[in-house]
Amino acid sequence: MRFRFRDRNGEIITINIEKIISTDQECSSLGANFICTAILYGIQKTFRLRYNYYAHEWRMAGIGG
């Protein structure tokens, strides 16, 4: 799986997901969360991808080493 996003500099970055560690859906069904690992800027990172069902958008958060 891969996704694209615009970084802080306005550049479009493509990220290839190496592994989905876990997934869950909120009880209120507002969205779904995926804990993933991928190489970001040459370093392996763990982060959360969140999909909002109502806004139909993805968000990336909790980026850690």
C-alpha cells in the first residue's frame, strides 16, 4: 500500500507502507486508524494513518522512530 501527501514545504511525497501493525475502528464509526511502518526521508518510522468517514480524508499523525 502507498499514499501521497503534501509535506510542510508543499512538496508531494509518496510513502510506501512497509507493514500495517494494527488497525481499529472507533466505536462511534467516525473513522478508522492504522498503525504503520514506512521509510520517511530515509529513516524507518512508525506512525498512525487515520481515515475520517465523513470528511473522506486521510491524516498522518504520531510519527515516531
